[in-house]
Amino acid sequence: MRRRRFIGGLGGLVGAGLGSTRGGTAWAAPGTLGEAREWQAVAAPEASPAAHLLDVAAAGPGLAWAVGEEGRDGGVRGTALALVWDGTTWQRTGPRFSGHLRSVAATSDGSAWAIGSDSSGTARLLAWDGMTWQEADYPGRGAAGTSLGRVVTGPRGHVWVSGRAGDGSVLLHGHRGKWTWLPAPPATITIAPTGIHRALCGDIWVCSSELVARWDGQAWTVLPAPGGIRAGFTGLLAVARDDIWLTGYDYGVGGPPGKPPGVRLLHGDGTAWESVTAPFGVGMLSGIVGDARGRPDRIAGWDFWDQTRAHYLRWDGTAWVSERGPVATTPVVMNALAKVPGSDGYWAVGTTSTSASSSAQPRIER
């Protein structure tokens, strides 16, 4: 079985009436905290075998992007896969380099950024020009020790990318075409942070299994590491500096080939982490989003014991409760979740198989 290889790689997702409509799709206005929703599958363009979408971002109801990879053969990388939503359908768009795209972020004005790497291992930073993706240069590109993890956007054209530079820096900042690695945090880092989050207050958070740190624009604050055994963290939501959520998975010690990971859901107060029991325990949590006020909202997940539908978690004001996607005829593995600005909508993206060498196709739900 190749389940561990594929799932681990993925670690490393209509309203009507008063809703606004763009491009033929109606979305409801933002709802109240804890409202249940009915998830729907959305058609995705056909891709080469072993295709999976790894991230999704939206500028609004009529514009969104999803990125990933297609044509992967086991551990051998395939070709970068990029889709754009025009308000009616998902369509393929460039680029198509040998490698993959793992992260995408958008702004309400229609700009977007994507992160990936090519088959040589060189990290790629891409900007949306309104029609397709264009290459952007950055300090340390192609240099030993440089990697890019995930991207997040802010107001007035600011962009932040987690990763690692040769000097140990973990946060790359871009503004109006100028890119700068920010000072390294006061911590020993061997794993480049892949998680990144921008809080409503403007703080930028980065995370990995050995580092959770906050950049306030002037200096770093390093929190206790979340730890774990063969753990991966897929999402971070900072409601406040003393109210932080982490999602992910942990393979634990040993186990037979194909052993699935265990769910990781942590809540922190800035000084320590507490494990929170999720509605399911075997599988992975693959992303977390907040509502318009930054409060906990939704988590996307893959439930090992019920693989033919996505297992979302909804915050009801006091606890995380189950919310299920539509039943499919294939496995459903959701890898990412994004809130649609200006509505109560979401996009969730993933794939239709747990195996990287199968005929998996992109899976999209809303």
C-alpha cells in the first residue's frame, strides 16, 4: 500500500436570496457563527492520472484559484496543476512546469500568489497577471538552503511566504515587487516552516512541528513547539495571541505499512498546547479557517474510517462538531479549505484517492 506516502505528501477544501451574484453563481451573505451547511461537489476539469489539488484561495464569489499536481508516479513528481474559477466553472490555466504547486493566496482586488517547486527542487514563486501565472524572482532563488513553503496576503499589496533562507530566516516579505527575508527567529530550526497565517491584527504566524512563532512587524515571539512523532501541521488560526489553533496529523511510532496517521488538533494559550479531541481520531485535519471576525469557523479533514465523504468540523461556539460532505463513489481526501470573502461560502479541494500512483482526479466541494 502507498497510503502513507500519498497522505503524508498531501500534508506536506450556494446560497440564494439576499446573496450577491457574480458570473452566474449565487452566494449568501455571511451567516452567524455555528450555522450548519450542506456541502456540494463541484465539477473539476479532467487531469492526468494521480492528480491532486493541494490548496485553494478566493478573491470573492466570482474568482478563485486551486493548485496542485498531476501525473505523479509514486515518489516521482509530475506536472504543476493550476485551476481558476470564473464564477461559473473551474478551468485549467498555466503554468505547466515539471514539479508541483503547493500553496496559493489571494486578495479581494483579484491578485494572487502561488508557491511550488520544480523537478530540480528549485522553489517557484508565481504571480497572477489576470490571465495566467507569471514567474517572480526572490532573494536566494535556487541557492542551497532556500525553500518556500506557503503564502499569505495582506492589505495594500503585502505578501508573506514561509520557508527558509540559507541564513536561517523563515519569513519572506514582498511589497510592490521588492522581496526581503526578515530576520531569523531566536530558535534552532532544522525544518522549514510550511504553515503560515496572518491574524486580523496584522501578526504573521509560521509553524512546523518544531516551531510556532509570531512576527509582529518588529520582532519574533517564539512559542513552545507543538512536537509530535512524525507529525505534520496543516493549518494555524490565531484568534488572539493567547488563543491559537493548530491542525494536522501524527503517524506515531512504527506500525505496519499503510498505517494511517492520527488526527492532531491543538489549542494554545501562548505558553502551552492542549490536545483537543476531534469528532474522529484516525486520519488527518488538513486546514482551518476563521470567520470574518477571526473566530474559529471550519476545519477540513480526511476520515480514515469513512473515506467516501469529506469530514469537516464546524465550531458551534463551544466545541468542534461534525459536518459531512456529499457521499462519493471514490475516496474523498480534502487537502485544503478557504473562505470566500464577502459571502458565507467556502471552497475545499483535494483528490479522489489515497494513492499517489492511482488514477486519482481533483476533488472540489463548496
